[in-house]
Amino acid sequence: MRIAIFGTVGAGKTTISHALAAKYGYLLFPEPIEQNPYFAAHYHDMAKDAFKMQIYMLTARSQQLNEAQDLQNVIFDRTILENLIFVETNHKLGYINDIDFKTYVDFYQTVIMAKISATNPFDLVVYLKVSTKKALARIKNRNRAFELNLSDQYWEILNSNYDKHFTILKNKFNFVVIDADVDDVNVQLAQIACAMQNIKSKNN
């Protein structure tokens, strides 16, 4: 089964994706940030390279999909479905200008989403739905300097955009919504296992 983890920063994506990979022996595709040449500087000056940062992430996630296209049991820790959410958030806050935003959206909808809609690379999309309050608490608790550099407003808008895009995407992909305010990973794993079983039953 091909599983995508969908959710804002602080929702617990990395925790649940690693737990799922360990439980089922699936190959995990992590968020492609370690080799990102813009990542470190991006959070110190959001406007400087925001567009380049998002182009890099779009390319890296496209490469992940290409690498995984012939594989069956894989998990994606955040997916290409979420790229536009970050771009919209950066645009709303003035970090990406109108021209770059339109260019990105046109390319994303015309090329990326057209391909995704045609191939449907995800059997299940797990939406870790979390309150902004809970996400912020986790962000502050893990104390990553680049995350703490951003305002609460950024996280509020980002999470709101996640809900907006879930509404847009929920009828196009097979979603299961998990209450990510819950800190018990085993409870979340059980809910995801149930969704996986339902899909397998429908396909048999």
C-alpha cells in the first residue's frame, strides 16, 4: 500500500510515518530537506528565497514520486499534495510576490496535479488534523531555532490553509482524518490500520 502523511508542522507526521514504517516494514520517503541548499537560510529571511525554496521542494518531491512509481509498500512523510499550501501561506504573508505566485500555481495545477490526478499515486492519505494551539505547543517544546523564528501568525495561516486544501482534495483522494491533538501514537496507528484494512477489503 502507498500511504501519504498529510498535515501541518507540529502535527506529528515524522513520528507517525516512522512508526508506520517500523510496524509494516514499508519504505519511508522522508521530507527532502537535508540536501535543500535554501533550507537553513530560508527561515532567517523568508522573503529572500521563498520562491526558490518552494521550487526546490516541488522538484524533490517529484523525484520521490518517480523513484517510488514501481514500488508498492511505501510511506511519504509529507507529499507533493501539500506544496501549494506552503506557497499560498508564503504569498499571503508577502514572502512570494504575485507574479511568482501565479507562475507557481499555473505550473502546479497544469503539470503536477494533472499528473497526480491521472496516476493517483496514493492508496491512502492520512490527514493528521491538529489544532494550531497543539501544533504550536509541540513546535515550542522541540525548540528548533528555525521554527521558533517564525510568528504564531505564520503557523495559524498555514494550519488554516491545510483545512482549506483538505476540503478541496478530500473527494479526489482516499483520506482518513486522524485527531492529531491526541499524543498516543498507538491510538493513531490503530485508526490508520483500520483505514488500511477497509481499503484492502474494497480491493478484494
